[in-house]
Amino acid sequence: MTSPPVTPALELDGVSFAYGRVPVLHDVSLQVIEGQFVAVVGGNGSGKTTLMKLALGLLRPTAGRVRLFGTPLESFRSWNEIGYVPQRAMAASALPVSVDEVVASGLAAKARPFGRRRPEELARIEHVVELLGLDRSRRSRMSELSGGQQQRALIARALVTAPRLLIMDEPTAGVDADARDVLRDSLEHLVDVEGMAVVYVSHDPEGFAGLADRVVEVCAGQVGVDVPTVAPRAAVDMG
Ligand SMILES: Nc1ncnc2c1ncn2[C@@H]1O[C@H](COP(=O)(O)OP(=O)(O)OP(=O)(O)O)[C@@H](O)[C@H]1O
Ligand SMILES: [Mg+2]
């Protein structure tokens, strides 16, 4: 018996993109299904961030199609199912807002009048803040935190909706090994137990070692065949 077809969480189909006349990606196809962790590697300027922005509709492809959970990007509305940690998002850190406010802003799509939060939303904020080791900094302003603590707050923000697809662009840049390991452990749980799909761009293989089902490389405008940069999860599990 064959299993029913699985709708990918993310699907790029023949996507090309150029900034003006400068081509960056050419005829790229990629599928990420729920419960799958795909690491994306590639040199500086190869087009990884551009690829993530295309997946999120922040950039429009010059050719090809993007679908989120089977819905063409143009008509996709369920943005609280998508978490995003942008690369170098620390510009947000100069804002005079507290850690709690940054994390809660991830729930903006579900915001209620007068900022009142449902008990389950407050519990979720509490949970992700603890998960990322930020309990003691909750009332601190972002500008009072270290770079690594700020980055943790942005990761917590992306997780607060319990997304079904999480796109992270260099999430561990600037964070210490402890925070990286906390993130890895929580991602492992979210992928294996909750079936979340993850796309994880990184130059640091330690962040996804033993976690990634697939590692793909962006190179010369293409998303290359899976590269054996690290042992895939199945292989690690056997060992
Ligand atoms: N807004 C922009 N306008 C014009 N060109 C851009 C823009 N953003 C990126 N580029 C160019 O597109 C190419 C891909 O950039 P991108 O940021 O996607 O690379 P990356 O793989 O994420 O690199 P890194 O590892 O340094 O983060 C680079 O040559 C870059 O100079
Ligand atoms: Mg980048």
C-alpha cells in the first residue's frame, strides 16, 4: 500500500530571482515536509537569505512558484503558523521594549483589543522565555541585554506561536554554546514530537549536527544536491 500524499510545509518550484539585473537564484526547487529539518549551507553571498525571503513572500520570484502548506504564497494568510528568525535582526534590539514585549510581538497576528492575552498565550510566552533561559531578563529592555541574549529573545519570539514551519537564518550567530545547545534540544522536541518543519540556515554545523534530516547547499544560483556535511539524523540514531 502506498501512503497518502503529503502536503509539503514549504515548496519552491522552479524559482528564479534577480536583484534588478543581478541574478541570484536560478530554477531552484525545494520541498520541506512537516517533521523535517532541512539545514541550508553555502558561502557568503550565495543566496541563502534571499531564498528564505522568497519562501516567506518578502521577495517575489521572477519565475517559479512558492507554496506554504499547499497554498500559493499570494493567497496564504495563516502567518501565525510560520516562525521566522531573520539574519542579523539585532537592529530591533535598539528599540526601547522589554524582552516580554518582543516575545509577545510574535503573537501580533493573534492580538486582541487592549493587549489582553488569553491565559494560554501567557503560558506560551512563559514557556518560550524559560526555554531560552530568559526568565530573569523578562522585564529588561532589549537595549540592556547582551547580543546573545537579544538573539535568544528573537528566537523565543519566533517560537511563541508554536509555528508549524520555522525558518531560521543564522539563529546562533553570536550566541554561546549553551544557548546553541538549548536551541538544538528544543528544536529536536518540536520537530520529533510536534512535527514542526524547520529550515535552518547556518555556517555553524554544530547547531544542526545530529538534527538535520537533509543538508542542502546553495551554490552558483542553485540549491545543490544534499551534501553529507554532517551525518543525517537517521545515521546518528543508529550509532
Ligand atoms: N537588497 C539587495 N539588493 C541587491 N543585491 C542584494 C540585496 N541583498 C542581497 N544582495 C546580493 O544577493 C546575493 C545573495 O545575498 P544573500 O544575502 O542572499 O546571501 P547569503 O547566502 O545569505 O550570504 P551570507 O552567508 O553572507 O548571509 C549577494 O551577492 C548580495 O550581494
Ligand atoms: Mg544570509
